[in-house]
Amino acid sequence: MEILCSAEEIARQIARLGREITEFYRNKPLTLVSLMNGALPFAADLMRAIDLPLYVDTVSVSSYHDRKSSGELNFRSSLKLPPEGRHILLADEVLDTGCTLACVAEYFRRRGAASVRTAVMVEKIRPRPDGVAHADWTGVVLPDRYLVGYGLDADELYRNLPSIAALVQEK
């Protein structure tokens, strides 16, 4: 593995995101929705960095199979809190194709959310013709490589690494 973002850099970026999101949502009731499983570390750190009263919920979605995006989104769970009238901040570990965030955001808009914004730890450098082009808040921008750590996985492994690394392909 090649480390691309250290645990210290992640902490600095989370603190910055927390300040920016706090300022943006000041005087608005905010609901942070973590996309499971990958966003768990990011959402946990981000919610502690946001200095506001905060509702927290999770939704489980998947578009990956055998380390590749299938292009189809599968909702494996739904919110416990009703989305109607809520200002929702979707937290995800990575903006890759952008399809997952686009579909989930539209899902909540159709269910009456007052607003839907996005926050990601990693935004990959790549075109996104059919998805969210850029997140509203981004921790770091990294190359379009297969990333692991800090919630990012390879077949459900490596999510627990404290840094973000690129898997090095053996030749």
C-alpha cells in the first residue's frame, strides 16, 4: 500500500470541514446521514467536529460488486428519522463515480427534504458525467486509484486503517 493521506492530515481536514459546515448550517436544524458502511469513520469524526445540535441517522446503500461499481444502487436500509422538512447532509467516504450520492440525494429530495448537501472525505480526480460532479464539502482530492483505509475497503477489508492508502497492484 502507498499512503496518500495520513491520519494527521485527515484530522486537520475534518476540523476544517466541521468549521465550514457549522457556519453554513448555523440556525438550521441539521441531520447528518452517514452512508454505511464506508462512511462510518468519517461521519463519526465529522459529527464531533460540527458545533451544532445535530440529528444523526444512517442509510445503507451499495453499488459495488467485486471491487467495481455495478452502476445500480441497492438500498439495504432506510432512515429511521423521516426526511420530510429536514436539512440533510449526506456523509460518504469517497466521491468516485458520483452515482451513489446523486441517487441518494434525489431519493431524499423526492421524500420532501428541505435541502440535501454532500460531504465526502475523498474526492477522486475523474470525470463524473452521470453523477454528482463535486461534493459540497470535500476533505481531500486524490488520484483515481483503488483506495483503502478510513472507511474505504477492498472486499470489506482495510476500513479500519487510520490513513488512506492506494492498493499497489502486484505485477
